[in-house]
Amino acid sequence: MSVPHKDSVHPNAANEGSQARRALIVLQRQQAEAKAIWKVMARFQSILEDTEAFWRAMDQTLDEICRIIGASCAAIVVYEDKGSDAKPICKAVANLDRSAFVGKSYPASDPVLRKALRTGHTGEYPGIVVNFDEHAVQESICYDISQLTPAESRPQRAGLVPLELGNDDHGVLLFFLSESTDTISGLEIEDELLPLLQITPQIATAYQYCRLYEERKNWLEMVSHQMVAPLQSIAGHAERLHSHVDRWRVDKPTLINSTTEALSHSALHAARFARNFAWIASPEAHKHDIRLGIARDMRQILIDRARVFQGLAAERGIYRVHVEETVNLLSGKVRIYKKLFDQAVENLLDNAVKYSVRGSEVLITGSLSESEATIHIVNTGIPILESDVDRIFERGFRTKAAQARYRVGTGIGLTIARDIILLHKGHIDVGHSVPLSEDAHRVEFKICMPTHE
């Protein structure tokens, strides 16, 4: 029996050692790439602009990452219009003609995009590599790249990474690579994807920050417009009254009354909007300021609120805002903090008057059960669909019908009304509308509060 030489190495052991060295080299190179990519992403995280600026900055970021991993080109495709109607739309590119790609939509059947999306949804290893030419069918992103790229620099393979952007937004991060041009020799294309997988959460976070910034910016611009409009109206009516008051006293005394009424209406509208804005700015502050007292004369409280809207109603051709005697049932039965209760009722009335059809009326009635007092605010106007009922009190939400009637709106009035009534240990209910004609629907909001003896 022969004895092996002490310096000899078994072939299997040598092979295992070679594999271990190879794995170590791959890990070191992946770490080097990851470190370089993280430096790029660190600069990218400081972006806080609208989403259009975000995608422009993403172009530069992709370009730098392409140089790090040796990719020929890159793109990000995002699916817009969620659900079955989702369209893959190119949002950012590197080493490609931006005008030819950015903003272009692709069919949902694009094989490379569909494969990336399917892989992400199955929970499998999210990064995959595919043959470029096999997926370069007509009307696909690979086909467009093949047509606009010289043959000698055309990619051979595509690395695909699903991209979850938050709020159900999703897309695909695509890097197109050639084995012959990889700047780090010896690192397989599949190994290039690991550093890319690690940065997708950072891309999503930066995108969400920019999206939030854009939404807040647009909302503040809209709020400013809504605030300025009644103030401009006040200034205009005041200037008109100042210029003509002496002549109107003699010739047209009724114009003085109508102008002062318009001034009052605009001032009340601005004040109401300012109160709503203050609530949104600091909602917690009001929770410590609730001083409930028994509403001794509920009808008079509601009549006072209705009077605030008579001018707006007349201006919009609404017959009247009327408080029926049935609300007397509620007098002495509920406890309210009048300042906030008035604000909640005004927000509901503002909504009712604003979206009523001409010639109709807004009715306020009351009903009483053993444990609950209910104020019914009913108007005839645009519909609230069954699909909108669950979202109608969401901050910023406006139905399609509301947007069609008035393009500008903050969508905060109903949210604040709901929150105020919740502080009274009550709730606001609304059902989907009942059609009365092609253009008019019966809409009812109900303020429900616990009774108090």
C-alpha cells in the first residue's frame, strides 16, 4: 500500500480550493461595485423635487451605474394606470436617446418586461438575466434598442430587476450588458445584479419623497389659490363700494346692500377656509380644547349656520338653505363644542350648496332615537357613487363628478367635518346617491351623535 507524498494535494481538495478562491474574488468585486454604486445613490438621496426632476436625475444616476458595472445602456420602465389597464412607460434611460425612449409606452405583452414583472410577483429570486436578441420582438423595448444601437455595440444580454416604488406603483430596472465590454473582467453578468438589487429600496424611497414633495407643493398652490380668490373678491367689492357709494346713495341704494352682502359672503368664505387650513396644520391642538355643553336650541344653531350660505346659494341659483322644525327634537339632547360643531356643519353645507343643481334646495332636518340624535343634510346635485362612499372622507379625495364641476378643490372639508364629529363621540354617514334625473341625484349626509339627558 503506497503512502501519498506529504506535499501532494487531492484533486477534489484542489478543486474546492479553486472554487473558494473564485467565490472570494466574486464577493470582493461585488463589494467594490456595491460601494461605488452606493456613493452614487448617496448623492441621489438629496434630491427633493417633483417627479419629473426625479426622473431626469435618475438618467444621470443610471449613466454612472452603467460605467461602474460595464453596462451598454439602461432604462427604468414604470407601470401607470394600475390594474389590468397598466401601461409600461419608459421614465429614465442611460446611454440612449432620451427623446426616443422617455415617455414612450410599451405593450403589456413586451416579453422582457412581462418576464421581469412575473418574476417579481412570484417571490422568486428577483434578478434575472435573459438573452437580448430573443426578446427583441417588434414594439418591444429590446427591439427599439436594437434598431438604434450600432451592431458592434449591441447588448447580448439584459439584466432585469423588478422595482417596487410604493403605493402599488411598480416597474422594472433594466441594464443591457455585453460580456465583451464588462469593465470588471471575470465577474459574470448574473453576479452584477446583486449590487443592483440592494439599491432598489433607495430608489423607491427617493421616489416617494419626491412624489410627496410634489403632492404637497401642488396642494399648497391650490390652497393659496383658494385663499386668494375670496380675498381678491373682498378687495374688488370694497373698491367698487368706495368708488360709487356717494352716487349709489342717491341713484341705486340697493346696490349698497348687495355689495355689502357680497363682501360679507367673501369674508365668511375666507374665514371658513382659514379655519380649515388651521385644522389641517395642527389637528392635535384641538383635541385638548373640547368643552362640551348642551345644545339648548339646536334649530337656532343650524339656522345661524344656514344664513351664512344664503348669499352663496343665491349666487349659484339655489332656491334656499332651509332648516325644518324637526331639528327641534334635538334641542337639549346633545352636547357640542359650538365653535367646532359650527365648523363641521358649515363644511357640510358648503359641500351641499357648492354641488347642488340650480333651482334646488338644501334641507336640514332632524330625527331622534333612544340613543342617537341625527341631523340630516340633503341636497340635489352631483352623485356620490357607491365606489366613492368608502373614500369620500379621505383627505384630498374628490370624486370625478366633483372634479368635473370644479377643477380646483382641496378635498379637506369633509375630512375635517368627520374628525370634528368624532371628537363629539359621533360619526358622519353618507350613502351612495339616489338618481332623480339624468343630471340630479339626491345626496344625504347624516351627523349622528349620542343623546344626552
